[in-house]
Amino acid sequence: MFKVSVFVLTAAVASSVSGADLERGKVLLEMHCRMCHESVAFERNKRVAQTYAEVKAQVIRWQANTSLHWSDEDIENVTSYVARTYYKIPCPKDC
């Protein structure tokens, strides 16, 4: 049991040190964005966003348009998840 607790604690610390919580970003995307984005936004050939900053601008725009009121941390989590998973854009050092 001690080994499992140490592993969980280590994983939690590593997540906070690296910045964005990709798992939380995935959950938020699936809960609030997937119904529209799965069929359209991530599948089109010509994407609106080409850089991490542009992906983040789209996340900010759409969370505001849908009145989600996400924290800056949640915006960063979703941005990092989308950028890495769908756009294959690395997260900048400051996130």
C-alpha cells in the first residue's frame, strides 16, 4: 500500500510541476466540447489554429461563447490537451 501511495503522490507532483493537467483537459473537452468538435473541428483539413497561442485563443473564445466560465488553469489544461492530441503542437515552456 505504501508503494501505491508514493506512486500516486509522485504522479500528482509531476503533473503540477509540468504545468497543464492533460487528463483534466481531456475530461473538460469530452464533457463540454466533444459533441461539436468530434465531427467537425478536428477533422477538417484547413484548421483555424496553427500555433499553441491560436489554439488557446479558440479555447478562450468558445468557453466564453458557451458561458462555461473556465478558470485560467482549465483553459490551459484544455488548450494543452487539444494542442498535443489533435494539432500535434507542443506546449510552450511556460505552461
